[in-house]
Amino acid sequence: MPVFVAKPVFWSDRLRRSALVLLVAGLVLAALAVFGGLQPSRAIAAFVCIVAAALVPWRVHDPAASRETELGANPVETAAAYAIIAGMPDPNVLLDRAGRVIHLNAAAAQLVPALRKNELAQFALRSPEIVTALREAIATRETRRATYLNHVPVDRWMELIITPVPVPTAFGGIDHCMLLTFHDQTPLRRVEEMRADFVANASHELRTPLAALSGFIDTLQGPARDDPGARDRFLGIMHAQATRMARLIDDLLSLSRVELSAHVRPDTLVDLIPIVRQVVDGLEPLAVERQVEIEVALPSTPVMIAGDREELLRLFENLIENALKYGASGGRVTVSSMMDAAPDGVPEFRVVVRDFGPGIAPEHLPRLTERFYRVDVGDSRAQGGTGLGLSLVKHILNRHHGRLLIESVPGQGASFTAGFPPAQAVAA
Ligand code: ADP
């Protein structure tokens, strides 16, 4: 990937000056040989010395001067090459053929503060993998790749690509600079890690009830074959485990459906109030079972938002069911609403589900919407939870351009607020 085009420079100022010196020296020596009696062999020897004196320093390695030569003696081209490197969004470093830094952009200086102009890059980059790749790229003039890891201030994974860049020299030959380009792979790595974690968690969650099911099947085929009492009990447990698996698969599918359509705003106008009421009515049997009273304080007038009815049902089901399951000891759950301004000043309609149970310790609050995160895994499983409910709630709210607010004082219960922008704000 050539960064610039440099024309061969055969007669640079320096070469022209050297030629002038040699011409004058030749004329003077010839005049001395013809008119001054200087022996021709001595005149030739003196001329050879002058030629050497004029040309050798010209090729002696002067880092700054040789870089000018490598980049083309034309200062406009050199400046253009530097400007291109400076303008690249990724960190970029240009090295000479010995691996010394010729130029680097601000992003590279920020990423590797130890990189200095005119110093060997390997002193700053140090990792054996990078040093080997750099040596190989210089020796073979082929592109090499390596990984650059940075742990400060946060972990970052960068792919380093070392590309030899052919540059015409002042003598009409070709030299090779090395262009180092860093590509940030951190977001990809994170997604990959999250995907792997997710698959591991989902498999684990499915394997647990599956193991219980096959254990009971073995028992029913063997020792409990002729025990009707044990059979009924075991079938009950098997039913609960199968329900849990079905629920997990349901939640996983819902989550992936919401994620797939995350970037598409729902465009149907729906009234939130009957949706919340329908959920409360549906959960009444659970409330009775848990001896919890649900108090509803919702407006009698419609509250229209742009929304997906099925997803909204799922959202409130999760919030109210959690309040009934985890906050049952408070004996009371309230479902209320209000109109207020969001932090950005836009008015939002809020539905607040509050319980008066044990509440949630502050350190758990920021992680509650992570997939499979549970304050108490045993308690969640005992309640038939999957650990995906609040993650689903968050995704549904994101799709509706809403937000979830979780507040809790341990010992005094928890409140979950779903805030929605009004229909006209979403349409805008
Ligand atoms: P689950 O399927 O386990 O209920 P959720 O994502 O819905 O998963 O909730 C995550 C965790 O948050 C629950 O396991 C529980 O520990 C905690 N939690 C949710 N709602 C409440 C609540 N109202 N009171 C106390 N803890 C709660």
C-alpha cells in the first residue's frame, strides 16, 4: 500500500554541487599538470582523493538526510506523505529500512508513548512477536502481522500490520520503508467473548434441568418402577423441569427476536394502560398464591406510545412477576404511572412497579440487566427464573427508545421504572 508517490531524483542540489566541485578540481589539477610541472600520476591520485571526499560523505548515513532521500528530495512530496500519515484515523508509524521511526501520527503517539522519532521502534514495541515480525518484514520485504496488547488504561487488542513501502532513492534505486498500521480489534474481541459466555451460560442452564429429567427417567425405569407414590412425585418434578426448559428457550428466542429488530422502531400506536392492566389481571393467580396484593393506580385516559404490543406485554410481565416472586415478603406490590421529564428534558411516560420485599444490594443494581445475572442463583431457579428477564426488558425498552430505572433500598423493597417517550417524540 504505497502512501505517496515520489519521483526519482537524479540531480539533487547536493549532487549538482558535488559535480561542480569535481569539475573545478579537475580543471585546476589539469592546469597544474600541464603548466605547473605536476606529475600526471600525482594529479590523477589527487583527483581520485577529491572525488572520494566529495562523494563518500554524501552516502554516509545521516538519518535525517537519508530520510529526506527515502521520501524523495521534493519537500512537497515529503510533507504530503507526512500529512497523509497524520490524517489516518488509526495509529500509523513510518520506519526507515533500519527500523527507526521517521514519522508517526498523534494516534500512534498516544497508543505507544515510548515511540520517538529517529529511535528504533522495537525499543518501544518490545514484544518478541512484534520484533520478529518487524525483522522478517524488513528482511523479506513482505507484509507481516502481529498482535499488540495494551493494558493501560483498559485492555485493548490491536492488530499490527507491517507493510513494506517501496520508495525510490536519489540514485534511481528502490528502498523500503516500513509502514506500521494498528487496527483496534477490541470491540470484536469483546463481542466474541460475550458470544462464547452466552453459549456457555445457555448450555449450562439447559443442561441442568435436562440432567434432572434423565435422572428421574432412569429412576422411574428402575427402582421406582412399581412405586405409584414416587412416580407421581417424580412426574411432578419432571413437569416443573420441562417447564423451566421451555421457559428458557422462550426467553432466548424472545431475546434474539428483539435484538434482531433492535434498530427498527415500532411504528404502531398502542395504548399502554390496557396492556399493563391485562398483565396485572393475568398475574392475579400468582399474586393470590404468593399472598401479595397488587395495587394499581393508572390513568383512565389512554396513553399512546409507538410500540409493539407483544413486547410490551412481555416487558410488564417480567417486571410485575419479579416483584411478586422476589418481593412477596412485603405482601404488597404497587403499579403506578406518572408523566415527567427525562434527563434530556423530553417528557416521558413512566410506569413504576414497586415492591416492599428485601430489596437489592447496591452492588448488584448495575449488573441486573446482564444476561443470566442473578443476585441469588438458587433463589432464581427455585422461582423458575432464567436470569434473562431484565435483559429482555432492557432490550425491549431500547427498541422503544425508552429507559429502565432500578432503585432499591435493602430491606425496603425495589422499584423498577419503565420510561417511554410519547408517540410524537418517537415519530419526530
Ligand atoms: P430471573 O429469571 O432470575 O428472575 P431477571 O433478569 O428477571 O431473571 O432478574 C435478575 C435477578 O434480579 C433476579 O434473579 C433477582 O435476583 C433480581 N431481582 C429482579 N427483580 C427483583 C425484585 N423485585 N426484588 C429483588 N430482586 C429482584
